[in-house]
Amino acid sequence: MRKLILVKYAPEIFLKGLNKGKFERKLLNNIKNVLNGIEYDFVKDEGRWFIECDNSEEAIERLKKVFGISEICLAHEIEKDMECINKEALESAINSSGKTFKVVTKRADKKFPLTSMDVSREVGAYILENTQGLTVDIKKPDFFVNVEIRENAYVYCERIKAEGGMPYGTNGSTMLMLSGGIDSPVAGYMMARRGVTLNCVYFHSHPYTSERAKQKVKDLANILKGYTGKINLYVAPFTDIQMQIIEKCREDELTIIMRRFMMRIACKLAEKYGVDSVSTGESIGQVASQTMDGLIVSTDVADRPVFRPLIAMDKVDIMDVARDIGTYDTSILPYEDCCTIFVPKHPKTKPRVDEIRKAESVLDIDELVNKSIEDTELFN
Ligand code: ATP
Ligand code: MG
């Protein structure tokens, strides 16, 4: 008997038809990267992926963060014979918590003499005969006893939910505007979870925003790296731009003009580094600059798709995700960000594109943008 980690990948990957191989290869590669430093063997049995390793706890912790894996199970590999299967299933059932169970059998080896139904029936009966207090519940069991019959037979009860999503690196790239807040790290996580490669840009207003504020953004990027591996973080200086806006524009238009500069720089950096799109942590109606009109006016300067994965989410739900993915505690550290320093008392909630274009035409937009890009620093 061998103990193996069964890695089940997201059902969506099965739907990829001819492209399935590409997604599988990427996922496999990501799994290898995440298990780096652990000794393990990769075992394939008729489409199922198993990992054999001594340090399975550590391996499972790491695999839980790999996008594209939907479930991880601790399976026992045994001989393909009903006596062994019954014994192992009994043992697993005894070790599971709950009073009701259901046996589910998958038979990939069609030469095996019993059908899936027969196996389930026999295993179920064996467990009932040899235990007290356990009963079968087909509709809503406390736990499942899973039997798989392939080249070998496998039995498992314990199932661990993993990240789901699509393998990281299978779906283009985005330049995430990463602030030190709660929302943008969640937005990055959500894009990455669908396979999109992340790059991040942070607009830093030295000396109005401190080194600690910058460090906080680096820390957030590092937490995201736990899911993705390497991420490029670009830190773009923003002080000159803000000063010019404050000096030359109306107070109620500061925020929206600032957001247009952020968008321009994010797009230009994306162009420079071959990144397909831009993403932000905006959610409709959350603050004055995130009204429909606000979003329309900031998108006006974008030359590539802008994704806002949190657009229809409530703040409380975004906060729940932030807690789940481990960014929340860092995000709520109280270091100022460049938007909170220069907040107008009554920002426009209904800006108009033509008005704002005109308002900012007093600025040397290209020069300001190019200078910020020139002085952008890369961390990874
Ligand atoms: P967050 O919690 O992500 O900071 P927020 O609710 O505070 O978001 P805003 O400050 O209006 O909202 O920012 C909206 C979005 O703009 C952020 O989610 C982020 O994508 C981007 N953004 C804001 N400030 C910065 C910054 N200093 N650097 C990079 N991106 C920023
Ligand atoms: Mg913010």
C-alpha cells in the first residue's frame, strides 16, 4: 500500500478540447515549481495525477495555492482486488468523522469484473457489517468513501478543497494597479486565478507617502507571489504629477485627473513591457471616483482593455476574500496612500469626458507621463 496525494484539476480544463494538453502542461509545470525543494515522485494513472512524497503535509499546503487544482485527496493505492479494497475502505471510513457515508466508485479499467455499482454496493455492505453506528445516506452523506479502479485501485475519503481557477500563465497578462488598500490585491488574485499573468504598478508620492507605504505594497505583492511565483512590481513616481494637478486644476477635479494619469502610466508601462491589459481594484459606486461616470472618464485615456474584477462586489465580500487569501492584515496597516493625502472635500461624482479633457489640457501631459515612466523602478 502506498499513500499518495491525488491532485484533481478544475473541470474547466477538461472542456478545453484540443487545447487541453497546453493547460495540463502549464499546470504540471506550475506544480513542479511550487514543489521545488521537496522530494517527490509524480505518478500518472489513466489521466489521474498522483504525487508520492514523505513530506505530504508541506506538499499539500503548497498545492492548495496552485490555480487550476480544484481538489486534493489523500489516497491509498492498493491492489486491484476486492478483499484489499474492502479492507482499505473500512479503515478509511473508521478514520473519517461523521455518521453517514456513501461509497462512490469510478472504474476506468473496464476489464475489472465488477461494475462501479457492484463495487459500491459490496464496499458499502462490508463497511456496514464491520462497524457500529455508521449508516449509508445516498443523498447527503457526512463523508464519501471514494474507490477508483484504474491500473491500480485507490481508496480515499479525505478531500481538501483547493484554489480552483485556471493554471497561472495560460491567459495573457495584465498590469495591476496595486495600491496598499484592501481591494487591489484581491483584484490581482482574481485575475491571476483565471490564469492571467500579473505585473503590478504602484504610484508612489515620495515624500508624501513614506517608505513604509511602499514596503507595504511590496509585502502585498509578495503575498500574491505565494500564488503565482515571480511578479514584476513597477514603482512609478507620482509626486510631480500630483503637484502639477494641485497647482493648475480645480479642487473637485483633482481625483479624476489623477486617476487618468495613473491609467495612462499603467497603459504605457504595459506597452513598454509587452503586457496585454490593465486591471484595477475598483468597484462600482464604492467611492466618488468609482461612479459610472468616474470609471468612464478614467477609462477614456486607456489604449488597451481595462479589467475591474471587483466591479460588482460589495466591500464586505471583498474583505472576506482578502482575509481568505491572506492580504487583509497587511492591507489595513495604517500607512497613508497618495490618494488619501490629496483628497478634495467634494470630488466630482459626475465628471464629463470633454470637461476633464479640457481641464487637464493646461498640463504637459506627455512630458509628465514620460518622466514618471523613465524614473520607474522595478522590483521582483
Ligand atoms: P484599494 O483598496 O485597492 O486601495 P480603494 O477602494 O482605496 O482601493 P481608490 O483609492 O479609489 O480605491 O483606488 C481605486 C483603484 O485604483 C485601486 O483599487 C487601485 O487599483 C488603483 N490605485 C489607487 N491608488 C493607487 C496607487 N497609489 N498605486 C497603484 N494603484 C492605485
Ligand atoms: Mg486605495
